[in-house]
Amino acid sequence: MLKWNDIVNFANHGNPIPVRKVVKTDQQWRELLNEEQYYVTRKKGTERPNSSSICTLLDPGKYVCVCCDNLLFDADEKFDSGTGWPSFTQPATEEAIGYVMDNSHGMERVEVVCNVCDAHLGHIFPDGPLPTGLRYCVNALAMKKL
């Protein structure tokens, strides 16, 4: 079970080794994704809060990266954080997610990316529920629910 110190360590010293890597040209990503998905995942955009039914959907299932189908999260770790974005307490596997220190917008945060294709997913915060205290705040456009 990952804790905040693990996340900060990954962000500062290197991410878990992914099971595979997917690399595409910008043109290939544009052909694969719609405009909104491209903006969020490849340009580090953020969708409007509460813009997807996935935000409050708590049905069983798996969530994969919209870019490469990497398994990111299990619905068992999903909770309604009230933020307007899907929230999770743990990734499906430790190597599913990569972590990047983000000092943009005048604050220090930790960005979460798909560890297979480097798609921007969102950010992680240490204000989630126990026992982990983690809140992976993820753009719904960056995922597909299976």
C-alpha cells in the first residue's frame, strides 16, 4: 500500500519500472485521441470539474489509460471526494503510475502520469481517506472504464 512518503520519493528519485513503454509521435497521438483527450493527456490540460458521469460513478470495474490501455485504477479504490474529478486511493499496481514534481501555478504539487505512455492524468494529494491518506485526482477524459 503506497503512502505519501512513497509518492514523494518516486517524484524525487525516479518512478517504478513500467511493464512496457508506448511511444508515439505527436501526430500519432492526434490521430488516436479526440481534441479534448489530446489536450488533457498530451498537453497537461484539465477538464472542467463535474464534466463527466465518471466523477461520481462507484460501480465495479477497471479504469485504463485512454492513450495506451494501461490498467490504472480499480473501482474498489474509487471514492467520491466532492472535488468534481474522479478520485482514487491507490493505483491498480505500483508500476501503473508515474509521479512528477509540478511547480506550476505558484504551488508545489505532484503530477500523476501513465507510467507506460506518460499521459497526464492529474495530480495526487495527501488529503484522501484512511488508511492511505492519498487522493489521486484524475481527469475522466484520461481514462476509459472497462
